Amino acid sequence: MTLLGMLHHRKSPHPVKRAYEYAAVAKMEGIDFVYFSYRSVDFGRKKITGWVYQNGSWLQKEVRFPDCIINISAPRTEMQSEVREKLIEYIPFVSHSIGSKMYVFEKIKQGKEFSRHLIPTLKISSAEEVYSFLSQWKKAVIKPSSGSKGRNIYFITLLNNKHVQCQYGTEKESLSQEEFNALIESLVTEQIYIIQPYIECKTKAGLAYDFRLHVQKNGEGKWVINLIYPRISGNSRLTSNISAGGYWGDFIPFLKEQFGDDYFEMKQLLEYFAVSFASHFESLYEGMLFDELGIDVGVDQHKQLWLFEVNWRPGTTGRDFSVAQNAIPYARYLAHQRH
């Protein structure tokens, strides 16, 4: 029987909610499932001391190496990274990093097919570059190249006398050229930042929003839609991330409210984009397979789709069971492909 393993940095599955849901789906699919951590691997005997769910509780048990590994947690230490790299030599992993925002941008640009949906993006190295960018676009967004959850995002607008209006979260302030130069210098010293034109995507009530297109591989290794939903800012923020105070909307009611009689056309457009983009995007990474993607898109006043971001570990809060219903069969598919 196929044995699937869930690899996590936590020693025990008890605080990991997803472990139970994945174990439950595996049981219903007739698949053996074990949860294990990096320190529980015995490479010499090709055994792991993990946790299996039996008779209503988690029990520790020694089992053979799994046929496929569901890696929902990235390594936290050098030792964990070493264990991960060694495990990959023996066992297929379901999830793989897609790289930084700038790397993803260049990949899609080179792929051409979806490049028209890209927002012009520049890696920032100096304040002069930012001013040059603003002279063309007037409004822009500055964010970390490897950021997530809407953190450290600055919305900037060029004012008179080279002053810049800067919004961070809900706070707005006007910065002089000297103050803005100091801000940019501090940001680029800290990490890699990029700048993009601000694409206005707002509801009729004036709230910023975007669409999260969550796609997964199914048991046949094909891309399917798990869920599409709008993410709406819950305040004066210009980001719609749930972790930054935004909230989910219901897909169809939201489309009807915002697009009226054109709602079905927009629904079809988003659904087609989700699956076709995922398939194309994966083809850009030679020899690599992805299990799921969170594709964030905005819609401007001309109903043009703009690609905000691609995530390889999209948030699934409240939807872990539905995610597991695709993830477990796909992991079994990978295991069979390897054999």
C-alpha cells in the first residue's frame, strides 16, 4: 500500500491542524499516512519514527521511508535543510519553491504567452531610479521581492517639488526628497525591493480588492481549481491581504455586485486564466512539477487582468480539508509515477 509522509519542523502533529485533515483524507482514500519531523529520519536503515493516527489519537510508530513527501513546512535550520536535500535523493516532494517575485516576473516575461498580464517591475537600487519610475507612472507600489502576506508594502505618489506621498498600512505622510531618499536607502540596505505601477482595482464602495485563484493538481496530475474568491480590504489600506485586515468575499455574489450583467463573462475569464496560466507557468520550470499555486490578479476599469503575484504555498485557513482532498490523491499520483 502507498505510504505518504507529511514532513514538518514541529516534532509532534498535535499543534498542526492540517496533519489531522490530511490523515483523515488519506484514510478515506485507502492510503497509509505518517507525520514526521526532520530529526526522526534514520538514513542508515531508511526508517522514520513518525506519528500515525489510529483509534482516535496520534501514536508514535517506526515505519519505512514514505513513497512521497508532503512538505508543508520549510526547513528552519541548516540541519533541517541538509535532511531535506538528502531525502529528495530518495523520495519525491510535492512542493517546490518558484523563486522570488523578480525571478517569477522574468520567467513569465520570457515565456511570452502571459507577459501582457505582467505589471512593469523594476528592482530598486537607488532613490534616483524610483523618481525616474514615478515620473512615468506617478503612482507606484514598493514591496519586498521575497515578501508575503502584504507586509512592508509602500504606496507612493509623486507630488510637487519632488515630495512623495507615502502610505504604509493606514498611515499617510508627505516626505521631502531628503526624507524619501533616506527611506529608499534604508529599504534596499535591508533586503531586495521592487517597484511597480499602482493598478487601481477597487470595488464600487472604493475598497481595494483582488482575486485569489487557488489551483491544485488532482489525482491524475492535472490542474484543477480549488477555489476562486475576492480578497477585499476591510479599511483604508490599499492591500487586500487577509493577514492585513482584509476579508474574503463570496465569488459569484461579488461578481454580480461589481460586474452586473457581465458577471458570467468575468467568471469564465478568471476560471480559464487560473488553469491555463498554471499549466503554462509550470512549463517554464524545466524538470519541476508544482502541486498548488495561489495566483493573485487584479481587474482594472477596462476589465484587463493584471498579475499581482504567484505563491507556491498559498494560505488555506479554513479550507485545509478541501485542499487535502486534492493534495493526498496528487501525492499518491507522484508516488506511482516515481515507481
